[in-house]
Amino acid sequence: MRWNLNKPLYYIEAGNNDFYFASEEEWKTAIQEFKSAGTSISTSIFSKGKDIGYVYTDFIYPGELIADAGSSVTDNLDKII
């Protein structure tokens, strides 16, 4: 996913939870609250055009992906796994 809005997206990862904020003030307040509670966090600010999720790459199979006549699509999918 790519962030495409002009305003930045503020992000905090605290334990197994993700938190997103629309404003810098809310983000800073949340950081203070997590720190005062002793929670370890990591933070990020995503600006326009920055990847905020998985980056898609081309799939390249490391061999020949050939099936016999009469084989099913799932036979090829099993080879990819």
C-alpha cells in the first residue's frame, strides 16, 4: 500500500497493536501516554508517496512451470508452493 494523501499519516506500533493518527498532536500525546505506561513502541511518519504496507514485486518462478495435458490449475499451484 502507498500513502497518497498530502497530509502525513502518523503511526505507532505498541506491542501487538497498531495505531494510526491523522494529526501530529494526537500522535505525540499517544507517544507520551505509552512511554509513561512503560510500553515499548516504535513510531513512523508516512508522507505522500511512501509505502506503508507490503511492497509488491514480480513473481519469478525459479524453473520451468510446465504442465502435462489434462493436468489441473491446482497441479501448477502445488508446484509454486
